[in-house]
Amino acid sequence: MGDEERPVRASIWIVVLSTVTLCLIGFFIFIQDDEEAESRGEEALTVEAEPEIQNHSPEPLPPLDLPEEEFDFLDDLAPPLPQSGPPPASEMETAAVVPGDPLIVTIPSRSELGPISIERYDSEGNPTGEPLPTGTQVQIPDPNLEGGKIYFRTP
């Protein structure tokens, strides 16, 4: 070991011993404060390993009796929810045939959708050239509402 390494090692040992000493002094001061607090009848600062869990659930609040008219404006703010299933056939709109093409229809209340094909397909997925039977309930994805469906009946 060279003479240059000795001062470095000595400095390291001084730092380590000083740190340990300060930690021990702090620990003993903390313990002494707890003992003094207990002698005065105060509760010592301790942390329980497993705190006792108490169920302090509040009583349910009574329902508010507010007129619904005051909250009608909220319906306009919320986006419409997609339907969970098709409406009854009696409530479905009947599509209109595009003149000159019996395989294409439009939905009068949803003209922005443009022409919609109602061509029948066979079991292999090939077009048959025939329209779906009259009154067939059709479901298509709504391009303006993610996850939404549009339902109509064929003419």
C-alpha cells in the first residue's frame, strides 16, 4: 500500500464513523423523548404494525326531492348512448327505394348516410342480385357514433 492511499482511506473511515455516530445520537434522542413523554402521561410516538380497522360507514343520505325539470339541460350535454339492442320492428323506420335500382335504399331521416345496399347474399357470401325480402330488419354501423347501430326495415 502506497503512502498516497492512506489519507484517502483515513478520510473514508472518518466519514463512515461520523455518520454512524450521528445516527446513534439521533436514535437515542428519539428514544429519550418517547420515555419522557410516557413519564408525563403522554402517548409515545409509535407506529402500530397492524392498525385496527374500524368500520365507520356513514348512514345513507335520504333521497333529494328535486324537480326533474331543473335538470333537463343535462340531457342536451350528454352524448346519446348507443342502443343495447334493436328497437321493436314497429318502431323501425322503413327505408326508401332508390328509383331505378331495387337493390339500393336510403333512410329518409338519415340522408347523410347516402345509398345503402340491401342485396341478398347466399350462404357462401356471394351476392344473389335480389333484394332482401320486404320488412327485413337491417342493422348497420353508425358512422357518426362509435359502437352505435342504425336499424331500419326494407321496403
